[in-house]
Amino acid sequence: MKKYLLVPVLLLISLSLNAREVNFTVQINNLAETSFSVSILEDVISREERSYVFTLDGNAQKAFVLQLDKEEVLTFRYGSSIFQLIVRPSDSPVISFDGYDVLSTLNVSGAASNRAFLELQRRFPQSFPNSTYSNTYLPLTLEESLVQQAEYLSEQEYFAMLDRQQSEKLSIAGGSSFLTNKIKSETATYKLIHILANQYQYTPEQAKSKARNVVGSVSLNDPSLLKYSFYTDFLTAFTYVNHLAVARNVEGEEFEYYEAINSNLSGKARAFMLSKLFYNTFRYGQTELIQRKYADFKKGGAHTEYTSKLDILFGDRVQFNEDGPAPNFSLPDESGRMVSLGQYKGKVIYLSFWATWCKPCLKGFEKSLSIRKELQNMGVILINVSVDRDPSVWKSTMSRVEMPGINLLSSDSAVLRTYDIGSLPVYHIIDKQGNFRYLSEGFRDIREEFQRMINE
């Protein structure tokens, strides 16, 4: 499993040639802070924000200009107060409030469709800081208090609370389609979170069925809503629940999420969620999924608004070809005896690259100990290659962490270059002919899959 360790890379989107200058005026009575900020969600895949900070310098009024090419939801922060506005390129917003009582005194003119939006924020102020309810690959940031309530309230109590709030919010929203979609998507998201928080009460299929019932009032494929985080958060929570019904994949959890998205979403919503998964796996050093699935995703050119940005991000990092024969190597074991990969041709091999300083590597050995022993008993050859420089540290680590199989040491970078390894851990399956192999799509039993390779 190819992995690269990368610093976070954000996708930058340049404004289109149709962007217009929007003039803002902010009038603050009773200054309580020396500055305020405005941020725009620049890209829903990366969650990158375009942010601006404006200094007041003792002045109660501030005028500024932003370029917008489409309707945007802007987030304003003044001290501990936070509010959002809907702004179109044709607007000229004039915003006023009291510095010591922002929300209750907030008034906006020159920007349509904000009366109901602002009333909702007054009646249901956002709770900050938010909590992250996610794994590395599909981050999801939610309101912390609602996540906590999902963990101790019964389904009946929690759903009833959310339904009451939704009814109140919809009565305020009036006929606004934006607010209606926002309210319904957020209600569905937190109901899905309740299923996740209490997943021990259900079988995976029961959880999946409940999720289908929850999302009945929200479209699972509405391209017009994919620019809003409230909708993509809903799709993410839906994917979390469906992931419960996906069998464990020895190649990595990212492949499980790929299957959950591919099997339960369609159209542009599926394309978006797969792009989000590709982006985050690459960001956190996992390129196996991209190497295996990204080319098929790009076929037909249907999702160029996503692939054009991902191509720039990935660059040549996904060029390592893992089809065909696995490169041979010879390395010493604990006793100094040279062992080559080629001498096990005719056997199925599970090859692991790791290091003593790599915590995910050591955790991986601990978590997979049982299945590794089973594979070894079936006749699979386990080869564990450490890339450490110090043999004594290598041997010391193996004495305290159980690592079934043949343990080898690569103290130079030749094997790393051959296998184009950028970060650790890395795992490969090699068949009896010495070629790279992968577990089948939608497999349900790892042991059965390896046994099939052994029997070939």
C-alpha cells in the first residue's frame, strides 16, 4: 500500500473572469474590538477558506471590497460573535451592529435573502468551538453540544428534539430554498450521527436501513447543493453509516470508504465524495487508492471541475506502476543471512515496509497480529522489511512487538527507491507468479481471498 507523508496542501481556485467587485460597509456602534474578519469557503473538498482581517483603528466604520463570481455564504467574526450572510455579486451590503451585542442588534441592507437567515442565527446561535467527528480521510466538523447529546439521549428523544428544532427553523425560513435545504440537511446529518454514536445497538445492515429512512427528505444527488458545506457534511455522515456495512479491507480503510461511496451514492454527489476521499488520502500520505482507482474515475472526463484540481495536486506522485512483477531484492535477516524476494516465487507473499520510529507501523502490527498469524498458517509468506539504519534498535523493537514472518533490514535507500516509497507503512500483496496483486472489489472474506490466490 503506497503512502506518502505530505504537509497539508490546499486546493486553490482562481476567481473566474466573471468575478465582480462587491462593496461592503460595516458600521459598528460601541467598538469592543479593534478588528473583524470575513471568510469565504474557497473549496468544499479541501475546506480551505479565503480569509480577510480588517483593522478598525478606532474608526466605527469600515468599507472594503471583495471579488465574488457567484453567490457565497460569508462568515463574519467580531470578537466571540459569529454570523453569516448570503452575498451575491450584484449586492452592496451595508452591515451595522452594536459591538457589545452583535446578534440582537445586527442589521443588513443591500444583500437580499438575509432577513430569515439572520433571524435563524439569532434564535439558534452557532455553538463554537466545533468538534471534529471523523477519521482522517473524510473530515466532518459538527456542533459539539449536539454530538454530545447524540451519545446519551435515546433515539426517540434525540430525533424528537431535532424535529422540533427543524419545524421551528422552517417556519422562520419561509420560502427560502437555500435555508430549507440547509435546515433539512443539518437535521439529517445529526440523526445520522446518532446512529453512529449508538452503532452497537444495531447490526450494520440495520444501521444502513435506518440511514436510508433518515435521508428520505434530502436528495442524495443534488448538484446545486455541492457548493455548500452543510450538504457535503450530510453526504459524509451518510457515508460513515454505510461504511459500517462494508467488510474490513486489509489494504486499508480508505478502500472501505471507496466502496461505501461507490455503492450508495450516484451522479455528481458520488464524484464529489470520491474526490474528497482522493484528496484527503493523498494529503495524509496514502496514494494506493489513487493509483488503483483514480484513472477509472477520470474516464469520460465527466468530473473535470474536480479532476483538474486533483491532477495539479497529485502531480507525478502517482506514477509508480504497481502492475506486473514485483522488483526483486536481497536483504539480511536477524542472523545476517541474505534473503531474496525471488526465492519465494511460487508462494503468495504479504510484504510490509516499516520502521521502528513509525508509530502507525507498530500499531498496524499489533492490530493485524491475529490475521497475520492466520495467513501464515495458510501458507502465505510474510516478509517484513525495516528501513532503519541501526540494527540494534531494529532488533530491540522486534523483541517487544510481535511480528510474524521473515524480518529483514534495509539499511540503505536502494529498496526504497526501487519501490518508490515516500512514507510508511507500505504493504504489498504478491502472487505465486511474482506479480503485484490486489484483493477483489467487494470481497467479504480476506482469508478466502488469500486462499484463492494460494490455490491458483
